[in-house]
Amino acid sequence: MSSVNDNCGIFGVFNAPDAARLTYFGLHALQHRGQESCGIVTSTFDEHKLRRVMPARRDFGLVLDVFDDPAIFDNQLLGDAAIGHTRYSTSGATHNRSNIQPFKVHYKNGNLAVAHNGNLSNARELRQAFSERGTLFQSTSDTEHILHLIATSRRAKQLDQIIDAVVQLEGGFALLLLTDDKLIAVRDSNGFRPLALGYYSGSGQSAYCVASETCAFDLIGASYVRDVEPGEVLIIDQEACATGTFKSIQLPSRHGTNQCIFEYIYFSRPDSRIYGEMVDKVRRKIGKQLAHDAPVPRVNAEEKPPIVISVPDSSNTATLGYVNECRKLGYRCRYEIGLIRNHYVGRTFIAPGQDRREMQVRCKFNTVDGVLKDRIVVVVDDSIVRGTTAKLLVKMIRKANAKEVHFRVASPSVVSPCFYGMDFPSHEELIMNRFDSVEDLREWLNVDSLHYLSIDGLKEAVKRGNQSTKGYCDACFTANYPVPVELGVSKEEYDEEYD
Ligand code: SF4
């Protein structure tokens, strides 16, 4: 599945002498959450200016490309605290350089930088209110509103100003705020986006880090401590690093806990722990449940067993769970690698007359023809969104002379856009909304059978994978939006209005 783009990845570290380098590695691990642009801001004392400053480097491109010069770390991004951001824009036009995060400002209470993962559903209202007061905006991103809310707060202390600001935010947000003496992590009260706290002692002193996913901790040798809880404002300062005791403030909750279930299906890496549980474990349970809902076709003893292939990489883990369970249930089948993914796909330049979407899929995937030829092929994908990738993959598999092609989807059909930080296509572009039934879609995809995981099956699988009693958002499958979206604004609407 590739029609939904991840939102953003955020990483921060406090009290580590090499904070910028650690953040660089953290962002590298989170690159899958955003590939358009990235940036790092550090906090350090400037000997010439005799005050604290926040040097920054931000640019379009991948982490490895933007931070390709070691001098950036040796001479520019100094300091023992840093925050970083990898971006896929969910709000604010993609081509606008001023939208690259982290944002930083200097105001009456000192320096302040912010890195934001999510989408504010009251962004338009906030922007209108500020515009009417004459506020000048530097960007078209909803993240800038957070800085304006803090800077215009009537509270005196910086921490109170931050609390004052975040209680006014609606929608999905995981934030890292860097001040002159603190790293502050905030997760919205629904807990839409994941955020975890880690401990790092690699530089010989106690440091703490915060990341969208724990795979960022593994890369730098930090250990997972716990999640930043939904609605928690977690303050990391020198005292916290010395004692291991954190000041934590709980924001009011109006809609309960609604963690994004799609993180377990597609967005997060399987080697990450989110919402307190490994993605690999939950994703395998999802595949297992799919085997109960829609196993492989049964074949005679004389026939070659069906082969099950995943759409790499995001479907690999669910496919393993699916195959293992199918076999346990007595279905003959074998896991095979029938599709190869090219990871080095940037912009695709096409020749006149070529179909852009088809070329994008062809650049990204190729078939292993010897594996597929004359076999009953069961393709497992994590989700179908626009349907164009699925249709083209089926075309390629048929061209490789598969005997039959069956499609299994490790999630329910996507019927509604996301307003909480994921870049989904519009309601009309979602493929299931263009057909009256799964059977009609099956015909369009040109497959012998098509089955989705049921919503109850998904909920059951996630519950078995993660015993926590905290709730999940499943609005893109059910249209049951946990936070009212009447006031919400999609990325397209927001970009159109403010870019
Ligand atoms: S609508 Fe879907 S993608 Fe968006 S937060 Fe809810 S579950 Fe996640």
C-alpha cells in the first residue's frame, strides 16, 4: 500500500553532549515517517553573544543528504539538547521552504523550538483568530499556531504559557518543544500519534530522549522507558536527568483515548514499540486473524499448494502471521517472495504517453516471474486505499503467468479520510467508495477472490496483540470520528486556503 503518506517523525534528546548527532541517527531511523524535508535545532550557550541560542539546519531531502557534512555537527549544531523532525506534509504546502520543521523563535521568555507530528483540526479557526489580530505568519503550517499561542499567552512562566497553548489545540498532535533549559514532550489527550520516552547513557551521563517510534532508540543504543501518555505534558530538565523523576502534567480529556490503529497496520515500523507494544507482535496477530476471516483457497492433494506473497515491506509481517495460521488451520500454502521492492525511488520522470501512476508502481515493484508462473498466488496487502497500486500489481502478477490471483487485505476497507494527521486521499478517491460492493471491486481489480479483514477482526487482533485497555481510533474504516470533524479541515482545503 502506498497511497497514504506517513505524517512526520520527531526525535529529541536532552543532556547528551552530542545531541545533534544522536538526533541525526534518531531521524534516520524515523525516515519512513517523512521524506520531504528534515531539520534539527539544538540549544547551546553562545560565548560571543553571552546568551543561549538555538542553531538550526533544515532543508528539503532525506536525513542522510541534508546532514551530509560532518562540520554541521562539529561547528554548527552544538549543545547538549536537540529536537529534530522528518516531514511529510499533512498541513501546509509541501514546496514551501518556510514549512520545514523544527520551527524556532526568540521571544520575551527566551528561545523556543517546536517539532510537530499530527494535524490540528482547529487550525483554520486558530489562523483566522490570529489574522484578525494582525499576526504575521511565516509559514502555511498549522505548527506555527502553537508558537503564536505560546508567545501571546498572558501567563508569565514559559511552562504555563505552553500549557495555556496546548489546551487550545484540537486534533492529533505529538509535540517536542525545546526551551533554553528543558525538553517538553506533549501528546494530545486522544493519543492519536505515538510518542515514547527513552533513556540514554552512551555519553557517560544520564540523558533522556523522546521519539515517535522506539526504533529510533535502538539505533542510538537508548532503552525504552515508557510511552508519553495521551494528554501528558512531560518535562525533561537537568533535575529529571539527575533523579529520573519527571514533572508531568495531565491535559483535560474530552473524548477519551483514541490511538491511531493504522499505526499498527501500516505506518509504524515492525521493530518499533508503540502504545506500549511491539508492532511486529500486533501485526502478526492481524495476519493471523485474516487467516480466520479469509484463508487461502483449498486445493486438492495433487495440486501445487498456493503461494502467499506480501506487498513489501509494510505487509511482510502480517503475511507471516497469515501463512502460519493458514497452515495451522490445515490449509496447504507456502510463503514466497514474489514481489521485490526497490527502495531507491525518488521522483519519477516519465516519457510522454506513459501513465505516471503505472511508472511509479513499476519503479517501486517488480515480480519474480519464476516464483509466480503457473501458481495459485495469494497476495497479502496491509490495506487498499486508492486501489491503483493493487490493480497494477495484479496486472504485473498476471503478466508473470500466475494461474490464479487472490487478494487478501489485512485491514477493513478504507471509507473515510483522516483528519488527525495522516495524508489520506479524499472521500471520492478512496476506491471502496467508488464501488457498490466488494464483488464489484474484485472484478475491477481482476482477481479471482478478494477479502478484507473485518473491523471486528481487526479490533480483536489488536486487543490480542496489545492487552492495554486504551482505546483506538478507527475512523478511516468506520467514519466514527472520535473528535468532531465538522470544524476539521483537510490538508487539501487548508493548503488551498493558505498557500
Ligand atoms: S482516521 Fe485512521 S489514520 Fe486517522 S487517526 Fe484514525 S485510525 Fe489513524
